Amino acid sequence: MQRSYFTLSILILASLLVSCANLQPQEVRALEGYRMPTDVPAPTALTQTAESEIASKIPPTDCPVTVPQDPAFTPPSPYDSLGFEGEFWFGSDSLWTAIRQDGIWYSLPHNPEGYTQKVFWWREGYVWTEEPQPDLNVTGERLDAFAPPLIASKATNAYAGDIGSAMLVGVDVPTLGCWKVTGKYKDAELSFVVWVAP
């Protein structure tokens, strides 16, 4: 009787070992499907355009974007009750503009000349109907690297309920980066710095 139990135990044990041995290759084969191929080609180098599109939307510490004045500039009436959400007034009664709170121009339309932006300028006493083509000159230079200068259109007049009587200039910024924009009108000059991002 003991010999029967012993023989039966050996048969059961052998059967279990054979079953486990049969499972092992199946598990290994199943894992093969999850392995990463080793012959993946190396990534291609980024083009200059692709690199510029990856540029950060956060201004680097060496780009001194313009922040609100201290104390904050408040334009004369009726402009003190006007303005754009997310922007602050910057300048003086002689010449001021509106700048984004974060100091970033992003998602701008792109054309062969660069990234396009509209910049509004104001001056106390400017009347859009009396000077339809104001003698406002706008220039710009990149501060963090060499780039061609900013391209600015001739100034035109503008009027709307939320901006009042203003001067408008379209600019094309040739590259992304840190840009200083300067406006000159009559005896006044005003500069500000923005980070131009993708």
C-alpha cells in the first residue's frame, strides 16, 4: 500500500513538473511581444524651424520683459476706464501703450516676414479724425541674439469704444525671442520688452 502511494506521489510530482515546464516557454514567448525593438533608427536632427517651435513660452531670466510701473501708470480720462483684459497700461501721458500682463506675445500669425502683431499707442490730446496717419515711428531689435530688425507698418488711426482714439502700427517680428520695441511720436519716446513665443 505504501509503495502504491509512493508511486502515485512520484507520478503526480512528475506531471506537475512537466506542466510547469510547458508553461515556461509560453510565458517567455508572450513577453516577447512587449519588448522594445533594438533596431529603432536614431531620431533625426531637428530643423531650425522645429527648434524654434519648441522654444519655451516662459521668458528666460535674461529677457527683461516689461512689468507694470511702480506706481502703476493710469492714463488720463477717458482712457483710465478703458483697456484690455490681461493687459496693463505702460508709459506716460505723452505716449503710452498696452502690454500683456505676462510680457509674452504668443500664437501670433506667421508670414514670410515674421510673426505679426498689432500695437496700439496713445497720447493725451491725440484725435483720430484730425491725424489719420500719425507721425509715429516704431522700431524693434532682438536683445538675446542677432536677428534682422522688426518691420513696422506706417501708423494709422484707430477708434473703438474700448480703446478710444488711438494710433495703430502693425509689426512683423522676424524671429522668436526677446524683443525691445520702441515708439517715437513728436517729442515722446517709449520702449518696452516682450518675449515672442510660438
